[in-house]
Amino acid sequence: MKLLMAASIDGYTATGPNDDMSWTSEGDKKVFRLLSNVDGPLLAGSRTWRHMPVLPGRALLPITRNPRIVTHIDATAAIGEPIETLASRYPFAWHIGGMQSALDAMSKGFIHEIHLCRSIGVRLDVEDNFHSKYHISRFWKFFNMKPVRTMRFGPTLEVNVHWPIRGG
Ligand SMILES: NC(=O)c1ccc[n+]([C@@H]2O[C@H](COP(=O)([O-])OP(=O)(O)OC[C@H]3O[C@@H](n4cnc5c(N)ncnc54)[C@H](OP(=O)(O)O)[C@@H]3O)[C@@H](O)[C@H]2O)c1
């Protein structure tokens, strides 16, 4: 499956566990809408899933370590399943984060391509520590830091495509 995540230009994917992601650029929102409508379904870590708005026309399923009913903040619910089950059932799904479940999927070899959408001009500077829980430097153990392809979408977005490190 492919991973689709947003990042600030200083490399953060969230300001914390309950970020509403309002900081991403207009270009990022358009590209997310476009890519997430191609292939599917969308898979999200249970924490992200709980806070995601409804995405018209797209199925969004929660990833959890233990299969169980996961409840959304709007009180709707869905069956959450482990990444192993979802990856074998939906090999063309997009994993849309967050960081914790994305790192787990990478370590298990389920992600074959990452699309990192960098919002140009957006700096989060959430903390001084470069090794923040939500910093993309945590990906470089699994993916080449240097993108295999870079696409610019107007003045506000650059999409970097990365491939896994062989044997990583
Ligand atoms: N930049 C982006 O594109 C992007 C994308 C998504 C989310 N976000 C932001 O990221 C934040 C949430 O991300 P997060 O990293 O804290 O959480 P997350 O990855 O969304 O969800 C964490 C949950 O995933 C489940 N999980 C599945 N396998 C796991 C494993 N092996 N180890 C640990 N957990 C596993 C666990 O749920 P159970 O406890 O149910 O097992 C865990 O609580 C929010 O602020 C959100 O807005 C950013």
C-alpha cells in the first residue's frame, strides 16, 4: 500500500496527538482530495480515524492493534482491524497516517511508496527537539531521505515520492 502524509517545511506531520491539521496549505488539501479518490479504501491509525471528518465518496477504516469496534468522536463506529489484515485485504489502499501507525506499517514492510506533501512556507517549530514524535526524520530508517521524484503544485505544495530502503 502507499502512504500519503502532509508535512510542514520543517518536517513536522502534527503539532501533537490531537492536531486538527488546519495548518496544511490549500495545495495540500487539493492534492489529498485528488489522490485519496484514486485507489482505496483509506486506512488511518485509530487515533487519527477517531478525529477525521467524513470524506465524501471515500471509505475510511481504522487500524488498531486489537480487532474491535472503534468509536468516532461523532459517536459513529467502525470495526478496527490490525494492519496485517487490512494490508492483505486491500493491497491498493492508501495509509493516511498518523505517524505511530505509519511507522508500524513501514517496519512490517507494508508500505511500498510514500507521498510526502510538504506545505511550502508552513513552519510548525512545535519543539526544539529534532527527534519529535511527529518529525519525518523518523521515516529515514525505512525510506531514502532523498525523494525519487519531486512534483511542485503551485506556490504552496511540493510532493516528494520516496521508496523503501531495500531490506530496511
Ligand atoms: N501529517 C499527516 O498527514 C497526518 C496524518 C494523519 C494524522 N495526523 C495527525 O497525527 C496525530 C495522530 O497520529 P499518532 O501517530 O499520534 O496516532 P495514529 O497513528 O493516528 O494512531 C495511533 C493508533 O494506531 C494504532 N496502532 C496500530 N498499530 C500500532 C502499533 N503497532 N503500534 C502502535 N499503535 C498502533 C493504535 O490504536 P489502538 O490503541 O486502537 O491499538 C494507536 O493508538 C493527530 O494529531 C493527527 O491529526 C497527521
